[in-house]
Amino acid sequence: MTLPLSINNITAHYGTTKVLEDLSLDIGEGELVSLLGASGCGKTTTLRLIAGFLQPTSGTIRLGDKDLTKLPAHARDIGLVFQNYALFPHLSVRDNVAFGLKQRGIAAAERNKRANAFLERVGLDHLADRLPAALSGGQKQRVALARALVIEPPLLMFDEPLSNLDAKLRVDMRVEIRKLQRANGTTSVYVTHDQEEAFSISDRVAIMNEGRIMQLDTPETLYQRPANAFVARFVGFENLIPMTVTARDGETVTASLSDGSTLKFSQDRFGAIDDKFVLATRADGLSVSSDPGAEGIAAKLGLRTYLGRAYQYECETVAGKLIANGALSNPLEPGATAKLVPVADQCTILKPE
Amino acid sequence: MTTRINPALIGFTALVYVFLIGPLVIIFGAAISDTSYLTFPPQGLTLHWFENIWAISAFRRTIITSLQIAFLATTIALIIGIPAAYALNRYRVQLPGWLSTLFVLPILVPEIVMGFSLLRSVNVDSGVPIFFTLLIGHTLLVLPYVIRVISAALSSFDFSIEEAAISLGSRPAKTFFTIVLPNVRSGVIAAFILAFITSINDVSVSLFLTGPGISTLPIQILAHVEQFFDPTIASVSVLLMVLTVIVMIIVERTLGLTAVANTK
């Protein structure tokens, strides 16, 4: 059984501090949505509100047709996986996994059978009689995963589940989490501060800041078409360049920088362009050209670093300091002047802040 | 390579031990001396003075009273102290910092002041029977220790474990008994023993609260010394010592003394 989750206009406070503001989020049946953001952005608060460990000031949370906000935490039937595993230290691995079944009044023989089956699925059936202290971090998190899955919850939630594991294991575990989640088709909420982790396993990602969702989209869209400056910076768009439209000719728009130099943009590619906009790119999206006649942003080159696939330059321009990449075949020295040419398919256009 | 130890240091250490253990040896010697007065070294050997403890009804009664008071006061202090320590730790972030200090404050108040104020407020003014005044006094005496020791055990308890249990369908009250309590078991045992010994050995609070017909063992020892000077006192002392040592051995075996000492 799996159900859609619907968060409607949730506002929450810690004491008098507002930590979530009018937050709404719909997660479809079987979908995995990540809440991504820096600490203090409200992602963990959102998870704790859904789990029932915190109460919202206003708003509702619905799982299927159940109003969760009216239920105490122990009656919400949600599988939770914690950052620090939160295994019961005094119970064996098997009893840890069977704990939720015991609360549901399932007889010992049956719950041991089901616990064993899930331990087998996470590859730990041979450790069933050990205490959690005897397990490694990765094994502990597998037990926690089995414990959350065995109750067959309509909703699974992960609170930074991989933060305490080393880098290699993190990658293995997130793949494993995604496989198990797919196999069960369970609606899931995944809280993390790690962009790569969120993007790699999520159907959609909500990037959060100061208690609000800045953008909720597929990882591909977020990565290539951030909707605002915050998300753009978050996903690594180093260069945010304010531009003003000076001429329109059919689908082609000419826009100028503050020094009057102009660039051309196609509305076929970028959609309707407002009179004031921000050109956003990563370093990849600005190509350093030593040709003085190139149509681009005049720049004085600074420090050059070697990236393997390209050279990267710090550049002084009228739009402030920009980061641009240049070809390996043509290394340029600090102090040289050059043009930074936007690469259309690496750029996106934002509304001004 | 061997490390040379300064012989003076060895001598000094030996002296410290003699200073610490000497009086205990003397009391033990006096307790088995076959004389009708306290003496050391013992002259002759007898266990008569140990039998005498039980023969003197005042000792018999006060030993029983002391054990009753210690057991009941400790139990009540645990019943109050465990939830208090739980709340102080579970809601540490939300609660003001001085609150947990407040619960430990009675340790800093001279016990004699506490005994006196209890005498004035409970015994004299409200006419509560002596046994219950003693019980209240001892409960208040040991409660701060209980809260302190159990707080120390809870401070390393990860409350997300409790949340995990609740998310799996366990009611909060049930979770406390099935998940929280088993994981601070050693703290509860340590608190029980510490409180029990504190109560058994207490003089200052009891001094004010004992009355006609009801006394505790340490108070009876004081009273006995005022009138008699026979080795019974020494044998009672040995008995108390043996009791404490047995308790300490149990603690050492089950928890480790250092663990308990660190919490005080």
C-alpha cells in the first residue's frame, strides 16, 4: 500500500520564531521527493511535522484521505530512517526489525519470519542475532531501512540517512535505498543537504531556503533551468549578469551590459525575454576568447587554474568578477584582455532579484 | 627498558594508605577484642560483640528502621526522580538552563539546615508521625543524587531512538518503559545504590527528625557512645563497613566504580 502526500499551507514556529511559511507540497503515489537545503532551511522541520514530532501553527498534512495533523505520531504509520540510525541498543537486530510488527500485535513466529525476510533483502540475515553495537555504520543503516520497510508503511521518510557514512558507502547506499523504494513503490520524502545525493535518486527535488520552497522540479530542470537566483547559485551558476534589453528584432533580442556593450539572444531558445533580466551561467557557459572582435563581455583575466578538461579563469568585468573556461589549446596569461562569449545552451535567463 | 620508581614516592604512597586504612584496621581489631572496653591491639578473640548488636534491642530496631527508611526513601526518590531527570534531558533545549541546577541545589544546602527546617515545618507544625517525617527527610536528601545520576545516564541517551519507536507505532508512555528505561538501567541501579548508602549513613538530617521510640542506626550509634564504651560500637561500625564494601563490589562488578563516581 502506498499513498500520495499532500502538505497544504503549513506554517510552523519554534517559540516565536517562524520556521516554515505557508509551505505547500504534493508528492504523488510512489514518488521520491527530496527536500534539499542548508541547515536551518526548514527541511528537517517539515519532516518532523509530517512525522508528528512537531505541530504546525496552521495548515494540514494529508496522507491519502487521512488528515495526519489530527493523529498522534505513533498512529501515523510512517516508516522513518534517521541520520544516526536510532537502532534500539538493547534489542537484537531481528528484534529491532520486528519492533514495528510487535506494536501491530503480530505474533512472534510471524513477525520473526517477516523480519528475517527483510533482513535477507538488505543482506544482513546472517547478523540477525547480533546487537546493533556489533554492526558497522552501513550495516546499521541497512537494519534501520529494513525496520522502516517491514511495517509496509504508505509513506517512507529519510532524515539525512547517509551523512554518517563514508563517501564510497554513501553512493552504494543511496543506490540501494532507491532500488528498495522503487521495488516497494512507496511514496518517500528524503531530507538531505547533499545536492548530488538528492539529484541522483529523486524524482523531484524541493530546494528550500528560510522556511520556503524556492523551486520544486525534476533534478534535470533544476540543474539546467533554475527558476531564480537563489536556486541558480545553489546548483552552481557562478555567473549572474544583469542585462537590459536595448532592441528587439523578431525573435532576436539585443541586450546591453552597464558599459553599453551588447549581446544577442534568441527568444526561440530562451522564451519571451523581459526588458530587464539576469543572464546566468556556470563557468562552462562563458567561453574565453582571445579574439578582440568576438561578441562577448570584455574581461581582464586573473588567476588561471587547470581543470583537466579546460582552463578556468577569474575575470574582472563590468558585471563584477566572473568565472569562465578557456580552451586547453590556448592558455592565456593573467592580465591579458579577452572576450567572454556566452554559450547559449549552457545559459539560462532569470528575472532580476 | 624498565622504569625506575623513586623509592621516596613508594614510601609516601605507603604512608597515605596507612593513614587511610589504619583507622579501619583499628576498629576491626577493637571489634573482636575480648575486653569490655574499646582497645587496640585486641586482647583475646571473640565474636561476642557482633552477637551483642542483635541482643541490644535499640540496635535491632534502628537497623530495621534504617533499612526501611533507606529502601522506601530511595524507591520514592526514584519514582519522582526518573521522570524529572527524563523531562530535564528530553526538553533540555526548551527548558531554562537554571532548572536542572535547581534540582541539584539541595546537595549544596548544609544537611543540618535541611534537617532543622523539616523539623520546624513538618514535624512540629503539622504533627506528621516521626517515621514519615524521617521518610520525607531522607527522600529529599537523596532525590538530588538520583536526579543527578539518572540525568548523567540520560545525557548520553539518543532521544531519536525514542522517536524511532514512536514512529513504529509504540505509544509514548509505553516507549518510556520499553525503550528509554532499559537503556538507562545502569544509571538507575547506580542511583539506587548511591541513594541507599547516602540514606543509611545520614546523621545530620536524621538527628533532627528522630524522636521517641524511632531512630536510625547512625543516631543510635551516637546515643550508645554517649553511655557505653564497649566494643559493640566497633562491631556495628565493621558491620556498616562490610555492608558498604559488599555494595561497592556489586557496583564494581556490574557497572564499574568509575562510572558511578563520575556521575556524582
